[in-house]
Amino acid sequence: MNLRLAVFDLDGVIVSTDMFHFEAWKRLFAKRWGIVHTPAAEELTKGVARFECMKLLAHYYDIHADDEELRLVAEEKNKIYQQLLMEQLSPSNILPGILQTLALLKERGVYTALASSSRNAPFIIKRLGLEFDYCVDPATISHGKPAPDIYLAAMNHFGVSAQECVGVEDAVNGVASILSAGMPAIGIGPATISARADVVLETTAQLPQVFEELLDGPQQLDWTGGFCASLALPARLKVATEQRRLSQLSGYFGDQREIEKILASGSDPLVYEYHQLNAPQDSGDIAFGVTTLYPGVVGTEFYMTKGHFHGVLETGEVYYTLSGSGLLLTENQNGHTRWLPLAPGRAAYAAKGFAHRMVNTGNEPLVCFFAYRADAGHDYKTIEQSGFQKVVLCTDGGGVSIQDNPKKNTGGRI
């Protein structure tokens, strides 16, 4: 990727000021209305400009006031927030991996820009001792996130194309803003999965490696089109079909009691199947096929494939989603974990050295085309014995939660 500009959100990406915002709102609502501000209400304000936050919270707490009064109250909150920043904000609040990322981008001649809805951004950046090549002034933006305006402003300032940029966000509205501007999006945290960020990271600590790969290695943010091929293969080559039922995967899921209950009922559901061309397994050939992973859960754990490393460890693999939705969970031998969204018309690249597993988080079959070097082979045993660092669970509300594997450090399999 010819990366020329990296654009960052501020809160939750560069620094975490959530605790200062929460405390400021808490003091304000207690003083003015005797209301106890809650974390649930605070969630409504993420990625939203100051006055819009005030209107959302006024509606949430059933506060009746006109816009003029709400603007005054919002300014009062901001004064409390600024005072808290003056008293408590320091470089120690910079999130992991950010200093290394900014240093790498500066060294490689990549422009950096800040695209924050906060008008306090210049003060915060100065307080943290950070430097960006450009900071978009939200006062000049007609439409806030999820509209693309703020990212387009950064892009236009440097005169670069969307294909030469990457945006980094931790909120759904922010990712939507990046994608609407035509840029690839890196999402921080599982909340960005639903927004279909191109790459979803667990924490900002993973950003340096991702940017190194963008500058030097796998081009996973460039996989945006479909695949086509013209093949002249011997007639003896046939398509092989394999099926995996729940009874064959019992050691991979965490809730063994639920598996036993399902199997005891006489049911052995089909979890996934794949169809692969029996092409020559020689250097220079490409193995490819289609995997269909059906929807379902075992307890709260979404249906998934076994997952595997390749026998030739330094082998990447491409997954192009034809239908359905889910995740490609990847992990290397050092335990570095990354999950990539799987959605129709998009491709995910499992980098060399990374084990990978499909997870169906939707309500319909997840169908993916895959391709890798034909002589790479598969190593299923490592995953069967040790499992992945993360498990993907269905929440009570039908959402997606990515959590630490409770069996990973106890010697159990999952």
C-alpha cells in the first residue's frame, strides 16, 4: 500500500479521557439537577460532539430545556472537563503503541492528522507533548461523524487520495465516517466489528505492527475486489467435499456439557463443510475452494471452523466472503491476536505465520472462497491441543463479545 497519510481519532485511540468526561458530566448533573450520571448514559456520548452529547443526555434523563440553555450547560460541563485535564492529564495517559506508531510514520515520511470532534483536541495534544502534521478544526466541519466531512478535510489538506490514506477509530460512528470518505479503516476494540472496519484490533498496542505491515508487508487493506480466473486443469482433477459435524469438533468448544446434551438428544448438527479442488500440491500451484460455515451456537460460543496453522508456517491465506457475516480470528505463535471482519464482497488476508479460524456471527450461512499456496499443508494439531487466545461469544442481546479463552492457561482444550 502506498500509504501517505494516517488519520487518527483522539479519545480511545491516542489517549483515554473517558474518565474525565464521565466525572465532568457526573458533577454537572449532580449540581444542576440532582441526577446520578450513569455509565450506560455515558456510552451514548462516545464519538459525539459536545452540544449533541448534551441533547442526547437531556433526552435520556428527561430534562426539559431549550437549545440555548443546553448550550450554556454544555459549556459549563466543558469548563469542569478542562479543569480536570489541567489537574490530572499527563503523557502517562497516552495509550500503548501510539508513541511507537507516530515515530514510525514520521520516520517513513507518512503524514499524520488528527480528526477529532473535540474542540479541546489542540489543548490535549499539547498537554501530552504530541505532534501531528495537521489537526482538523471541528468548528469548520459542516457535518459531524458518521458523515465523512472531517476525514475528507484531512485528506484534502494534503492533496492525497483515499486509497493513500488510513483512518483509525474506536467508535462505530468514527469507522462509518472513515469508510464514507472512501478510506480503509482500522478499528480499535470489538465495538468496531459491526461498523465493518477493514481491520479490527484488540488494543492500540497492536498498531505499530499493523502499520509496519502496511508499509512493508501484507497488503490486507487493499483486498477490496472480487476474484476471477481462467483455468486449464486436467480432467482428472475433481472437487473434494468434506463435512465437519459437532461430534467431530467437541474438543474445540468450551461448553462440553452443552455438546453432550445436544449429542445425547440424537442430533449431530453439521457445523461446516468445504469444497476444494484436488489440484497438484506442488510449489507454484494454488489451492482454492469454498467453505460454508453454518449459523449456530454451542452454549454462547458461535459456530467456528477448527482453525489451523499451515505446515509451511510462512504462508498467508486469502478469504473472500460470498455471503453471510462473521470474523476471521487470527493468531501467531507468540499469542498476537487479530480479528478481521468477514462480509460479502470483501476479502480478508491471514498473514503468514498466523493460525486462522472462521467464526459465523450471523443468522445465515457464512460462505467464503479461500486460496493459499498448494504445498503449504495444514497443522490442525497445534490448535486442537492449545486453542486460540480468544473466544467469540453471543451476548444476551444478540451481540458479539470477544473474550479471553478461559481454558487457554489451564491446560484445557477449546
